[in-house]
Amino acid sequence: MKHLLKQKKLFRAIFWVWALVIFILSSLPNIPTQKVNIWDEPFRLDYLEHFGVFAILGGLFVVWKMDHSLRFNIKNNWYFIAAIFLFAVIDEVHQIWVPGRTFNPLDFIYNMLGLVAAYSLGPIIIRGFVKK
């Protein structure tokens, strides 16, 4: 596993491909949303999708930018982290012009939560896998 984490070019490429996939999928018109009832209240499953795809994006960034001792320094990468947050904003806002899609502030919040989870928990989870 540790050898795989040293493949920085691979994770950089996967990161950029994943960002492109996010943008393409969010540009598709008229995607239906599924809902489930939780405590008699409807919950849209796409919120979990937003969380998940941006957590994966953030996790790929963490792996790409980890140093050889498997540490991720947020201070050294703040500019890129800010750019990824901006990407999440732009990704939501551009849906205003996609037929059948709208800007949804909750989608944006779940995008941000996915990124925050990846930046805060990602390094801990990755180090846990490497130790095994």
C-alpha cells in the first residue's frame, strides 16, 4: 500500500480526471432525484452523492500531496484547497444554466462537507491502512 501512495503522478492524473467527471455529470440535464423518508421526513439521496464525490476528490488530493512520511500539510496546500472549494461553488452555480437543474445551497453544503471530511479524516484513514 505504501508503494502505491508514492505514485504521485498517478494520483494527480486521477484527481484531474475525477474533477472532470464531476463537472460532466453535473452538466447533464434533467437528472431525477431519489428521496427516502427518515423519521417521516423526505431526504434526498443526491446529498450523499454530493458528499461522496467531493470526499473522493478531496481524498485524491490528500494522497497526491502527502509527503513521504504520510503527512498532509494543509498550510502548504491552502491555495489549492481554496481552488477546490471554488470549484465546488462553480460546479453548483453553473447548474443554473443546465436545463432541469438548479443551484441548490444544500448541494453546495454537502460538497463542502465532503471536502472537509477528506482533508481532516483522509490522512488519518490512509495512515491507518498503511500501518496494517
